[in-house]
Amino acid sequence: MVSAVQTKDKTAPVRRSGRGRTPSGKPNPIDVHVGSRVRLRRTLLGMSQEKLGEAIGLTFQQVQKYERGANRIGASRLFDLSRVLDVPVSFFFDDMSDETSAQSPRLISGLSEEPAPFEADPMTKRETLELVRAYYRITDANVRKRIFELAKALANASEAVPEVK
């Protein structure tokens, strides 16, 4: 994309990378991360790209582009995705590496320092979701109850024992 910038006497063309892309033309790593979180949640739910697309009024090809980070996901679409996939919007940004978050256009341009760290909700982590799915696949209610009691007992025991470093 080329635009003109006016100086005192001349108008000089200035090259800008495509909207939301890095100067190399690749998708911003943050967009790739958000897309991978959409794919993670969709697959954890056993939902196809086609079904997700239908639920939010898109084609499966558009869902593919979002999941690859090739297309950015706008705020209203991210809100729709969070509702369909039954997660908070923050889920899409969880577990982002420091290297990826440093690719924020705000940080690259030097406009601001990194905000205070955000502690992720354990209910939105992949490990939690997989554990809950496995738990509910146990068909015997008594076995499920015993596993629940075991997990609570282990958690209480680990809280009682001081951590050794």
C-alpha cells in the first residue's frame, strides 16, 4: 500500500505494510496466536470449521483464515466467537508467549510499556478443559464421584504441605 506524506515542498510516497501485517508481509504473531486459540477451542468442542462458520455467519474458508491468522479478527467477531465457543474473550489471549506479545504494534512503535501481568483464569486453560471433558466421559456416576473426591483430597493435601525449593 502506498500513501503520500507531505513535507514542506514535496509529496513523497511512503510504503506501509498491509493492514495488520508485519513489515515482512507476514501475519502479526498476535493474530496467529488468537487464531490458534480459536482452533484449539473449536476442536476441544468437536466442532467443524463449517459448523463454527454457520454459527457466526461465515464460510468455513473465512474460519480457516482466522485460525491461520491470515485475517485479523475484529472485536465484534471475537465477541461472537467467545459466545459460540463458550469462553471469555480473554481466552483467545491466554498462554501468549512474551515474544509474541512483544509484537504488539503499540510496543513495536514504542508508544507504551508493557501492562501489568494478567493472571489467566485456570478455567480457560487447555489442561482444565481436557480434564473436564475426560471427567464427563466417565459413564459410571460412582466412579466419577470417587475421582472428584480424590482430586479434592489431593488438592487439600498439597495445600497442607509446604513447598520445598
